[in-house]
Amino acid sequence: RTLLARIAQLDPQLNSFISVTEELALSQAKAADARRAAGENGALLGAPLAHKDLFCTQDILTSCGSKILGGFKAPYNATVVEKLASAGAVTLGKLNMDEFAMGSANESSHYGPVKNPWDLSRVPGGSSGGSAAAVAARLIPAATGTDTGGSIRQPAAFTNLTGIKPTYGRVSRWGMIAYASSLDQGGPLARTAEDCALMLAGMAGFDAKDSTCVDQPVDDYLAALQQPLAGLRIGLPKEYFGAGLDSRIADKVLAVVEELKKLGATVKEISLPNMQHAIPAYYVIAPAEASSNLSRFDGVRFGYRCENPKDLQDLYKRSRGEGFGAEVKRRIMVGTYALSAGYYDAYYLKAQKIRRLIKNDFVAAFNEVDVILGPTTPNLAWQIGAKNNDPVAEYLEDIYTITANLAGIPGLSMPAGFVDGLPVGVQLLAPYFQEGRLLNVAHQYQ
Ligand code: GLN
């Protein structure tokens, strides 16, 4: 109830929640109390949290930040929602996000922009901007997010949080509304690595309902936190520290490296030679998959339908034309173009080849080092509206995060201090399924 009151008091300024689920929260809290009274004892039992509004929640609006899903109440819970609820977590609501998770600033939401709690004139990052703002403003201790090209790590960096994108396939995507299915992955945002470990333990695991979910035991993330860092080999990619990176962010990142050295880590320069091709490849592959995934929103099956359609074509055209925002339309057009006959080989196939080269770069790098460290973002959180007329400028902000999605490896962003009152994030990357290692390094640093 304290948190519900805090949300009512503070969220009108932040706009981080799309729905507050008071009734559900109170009944879940009561059930958690009863389980505790019966002797049960789990870290998530009674833990308040909220979900990014692309996780399906039964009988509750699941909007994906879009007008086209206006009024859509999912008939079932996403696996992640179900798992956290059965561990006893209490759902306080659904969180604002960029429309269909497309964006890095949380400005493309039909429900309006989210403000960064550290400076209300600035963006909180995106697309999980509502998740980040709500946790950073202490409205909730942890939230779920999703990361297709940085959407957990970049908002975590902009709001002084820890956020982890697991290995592709570690967390079930069932009931998570798809943006780019081969890149999407759910994960937590919280204040500390320890809280992320508790959340991830509750979210990860095999699910037969998602054919890309991997049937492999989930590591003990809590135990992993305690490992000493002596002998840890850290790689600093030389490509990360070139032009384009704010030098004040570079200084913060190198200060973290010095601290980790004091804890026994060794540092080595490495190279990720194909990184320069990551943004063009991602901005072909992600829109291509999105154009296919979003074809189901036709005005018939879900959410918004235009008024008085004169025939079926008119129904499709106007429902989609009126229901999708500008950025989503741009990506549907780019994706449809990239997949069309005659252009497929030149764009989509080429992008897939680059994707393999990027993956190979990481595999080679991890023969030499245990984790890769660098900045999460090239710049600090920008002013709301600053990049609205320049989508490519916003795409360039994803340079450090999207490679992990293209390769499928896990990545974490953790707080690294402040520049001019704005948070800076450091990103750690590890080989497949080494989420425990990432959480370990972040915890030992914190
Ligand atoms: N900013 C990236 C995009 O707009 C990443 C979004 C995401 O991870 N969902 O596609």
C-alpha cells in the first residue's frame, strides 16, 4: 500500500506506469502473507514489481505502448509473469515503453514520453523506459524489461540501475509480444546485481511453449555473486573507445576497470573488428522481423479497429494507419522493403552474414578473456525531444548494445557514477549462459 500511494503521488510526473493493478496487487500480497505465515520463505515471496507492458497479463490491458492494442486484455499470462507470480511476487502494474519496443528514448509510446527521474527534462532511455524510471524513482524495487537491441541495458545506464539481458533462449518469450523474435529476450532491471540475480532466478528456465527456449539447467545466480574476482580476465575492445564516445563516459568506464584490477582482475586490449557493421545489420534484421510479426495487427483480431470501414481493405488500411505510430510504420516499411523479392539478397541476407561475423568476433574474443567491458552508451541521457526528427541519430546510440543481441550472448549494465548529475553505465558481456559471471563481477564491484 505504501508503494501504491507513492506511485499515485509521483508517477503523474514520470509517466512510468500505463496501468496500476491495485486489486491484483492487494490480493497477491494477501496470498503471499498467508504463504509466509505457513512457513514458506522465498526471496520473491511478497516482492513488489511491475511488468513492461508487452508481457501478456491475463484480463489486464497489454498495450505494447501502442494505440493499436488499445483495450486489448490478454487471455493468458506470459510465462515470465506466471513464474514470478507463482514465486509469490506482487504485481503493481504495467509499465510504459516505446511502441512495440522500438526506440531508445521511450518517446514513441502512445501513452506519452517517460521522464528520467534524475532530470525530468531528459529521456530515461528505451524501450524499457517505464521499467527504468519506476525502479530508479523507488516506486518499485525491480521490474521486468525486454532487450532486442539494448532496451534493458541502455535505460538501466541512463537511470543508474543494474539490468541484465540474458543469453538468447535463457528466458521464455512465450506471451511476450514479439518485436524481432530472433533478438528479443526478457530480463530484470533493479538497483543491484543481487536483486537482478533474485529476479533472473525467478524468470529463467526451460519452457516448452517457446521453441527457442533452451533446455539447460539454470545456474545458481545467488551463489555466483560471491566468487572472488582474482584472475578474472577482462577484455577492453579497442573499437569501443574511439570517436563517438563522450570522453567523460570513457573516464568513468576506465575508473571501473581500475577498481576491478584492485579486486584481482587482469586487463587486456581486444578487437571486435566487425562492430562497425552492427547498426546497419541490426536496422535491417530487426525491422524485417518486425514487419512480419506486426502483420497480425489487422484491426480484426486484437485491439483497435477503425470506424465504419467500407470494405476489408479499408478496414486493414485504416486500422493499421490509425493504430500504429510513425516509428512503427517506418520500421514496417523498411522491413518489408528489405524482405521483398529482388532486395532480399542485397539487404536481409547480407545483414545475416554480418550477424555471423559479429558472433565469430565474440567467440574469438572469449578465447582470450572471460568478460568484455565497455561503456553501455556513447552519450548521456539526452533532452526529451532532442532526437525526434532524426531517427538515425537515435539508432546510432545503440552501437554498444546491439552486438550482444545479434550474437545472442548475455550482457549487463551497471552504474559507474555520474557526469553532470547524470548516470553513466558500464556494460559487461560474457560467453553464452554465463549470466552468473556477469552478476558476479557487478556484485563484487558494487
Ligand atoms: N533501440 C533499439 C530499437 O529501437 C532497441 C530496442 C529494444 O531493445 N527493444 O530497435
